[in-house]
Amino acid sequence: MSKKCIDFCIALAKENIPHIQIYVGEFSELQPLSNSIFYFKEHPLNNYVGHEDSRDWMSDVKGEFGSFFSYWKKVKKQLV
């Protein structure tokens, strides 16, 4: 991420999340420093410990698809 993007995210967080604290480092180093429960969204790259909230989906279409558009055709029917 660029510095401009990070600065924007930090400014937005400071306006909307009272008492926010920003930590830069490894998750495994943060956990022993805090007695808090960590909340995070499900993501394939997450390797966190805490309370995992499932990710938001556009639809309940499941399965394997040969292409994006074969998937999208089914999702679009639910969205319309």
C-alpha cells in the first residue's frame, strides 16, 4: 500500500473509532502484549487466533465454475 492510502485509512479510523491504537508488526508478537480478544474477518490468508467473523457474500451461490461469467450469471439472478 502506498503512504497516501495508509494515511487515508488512519485518518478515517481516527475519525470513526474512538481510542484506536495502531500497531505495526507481526500478529504473533502482538498477542502476548494484550489480554484482549481479537476480532477479524475470515480471509484465506489470515493465520490469526481469536474471534473470526465470516466474510460477507453477495449471494449464496456455491460450487465450482468454469469461468467467472458462468458464476456471475447465477449470482446476477439473485441480485436482480
